[in-house]
Amino acid sequence: MIVTARLLLRPPMVTDASGALEMLSDADTRTWNPARSVVDLDSAARWCAELADWSGGDHASWSVLDRQTQAFLGLVSVHSINPTQADAEIGYRVSPTARGRGIATEAVAVASDWAFDNLSLVRIELVHAVANPASCKVALRAGFPLEGLLRQSFVYGDGQRYDEHLHARLVTDPPPFIARSA
Ligand SMILES: CC(C)(COP(=O)(O)OP(=O)(O)OC[C@H]1O[C@@H](n2cnc3c(N)ncnc32)[C@H](O)[C@@H]1OP(=O)(O)O)[C@@H](O)C(=O)NCCC(=O)NCCS
């Protein structure tokens, strides 16, 4: 569990299903970070249960909750963990009603802090479509400088192939300047 002044990050629970379904039904989420298996509450509950299972060692995933109200705000996942290379990737989604308040920035910053501290990672990569500028802001503010442009590198949820930005944060980088402590 990760606690900040306003957020609580914990492994997903099946009780997050309705919040997850709302988030995953949003048009931007369906384009930029879809979960195609989720079509109703039952499949959303299964998705949450799968993300709660960290036993494979390949990911660490958290539901992001409002610390006061426990409302579901989003989900962040350190995935594609490669212990040999000491690297991983990070992905994130925020519920449409919670956007524009820095939730993703804070969640990505503290989840990557946790991953450096607990998984002995050296590098975490963050990739987003150039056509998704909100995600670029999240990356830069969460301490992931831009490293380059990947041309026509990924087919997103709308079936279109997009250029992407590659960002990364190294364990040796200075921490991002955001409020993060409880
Ligand atoms: C991208 C996403 C995670 C951002 O979540 P968030 O909690 O709103 O992010 P933050 O509030 O930390 O920062 C977003 C910033 O982008 C800005 N932004 C939002 N839409 C924008 C747009 N279309 N163009 C430019 N900036 C935009 C916001 O205004 C904010 O900047 P500001 O604080 O200067 O106003 C959220 O929009 C989302 O879940 N989108 C769908 C899924 C997705 O794109 N996931 C990431 C895939 S790589």
C-alpha cells in the first residue's frame, strides 16, 4: 500500500469493478489504454482480480483511491518487469471525473518510487502516443524526461497506428517535485 496526503494506492479488489468499468468505458481510455476483455461488471471484477495477483513477478498494479472517501480514481501498473535488465514499463488510466487534478502525475511518481525501492529497478520506461498530450504532461511532471520519438510504433485502441514518445526515469534521476508524503 502506498499512501500520500490525498491518495491511497493498493492492489485492485473486485469491489473496484464498477469504478474500473466506468473508467474503461470512457472513449479516451478505450483509445489510449484499452482493456478489451472488460465489457460488463463481471469482466471488470475478473480484470481487477487478475491485476491483484502479483505472484508472477511481472507486474505490480494498484487501484488509485481518494484517501478520504476511498472513491476509485484510477489505476497504475508497473508492468513488463524484467529482473535481469532491472527495468520495467509503467502504464496508467484515470477515471474521466477525476482528471485534471494531477492524480495520474502523483500516482505515477509514487508508484515508480515504490518500484525503484522495492524491485531494485534501474530504469522504468513510459511510452505514449504523441497524439495524447495529457499523457506527455503526466510523464514529464512525474519525472520521466523525453528520450525520443518512436515512428508509427503502436496500433492503439482505435485501430490506428501512431507515433509515440519514449520517456524514462532512472533510479539516479532527481525525484520529481510533487507533494508525495502522507
Ligand atoms: C492521460 C490521463 C492518465 C491523465 O490523467 P490526469 O489525472 O488528468 O492527469 P494530470 O491531471 O496529472 O495531468 C494531465 C494534464 O494534461 C492536460 N490535458 C488534458 N487533456 C489535454 C489535451 N487534450 N491537450 C493538452 N493537455 C491536456 C491537463 O489539463 C493536465 O495539465 P494541467 O495540469 O497543466 O492542466 C487521463 O487523461 C486518462 O486516463 N486518459 C485515458 C487513458 C490514457 O491516456 N492513459 C495513458 C496512456 S499512455
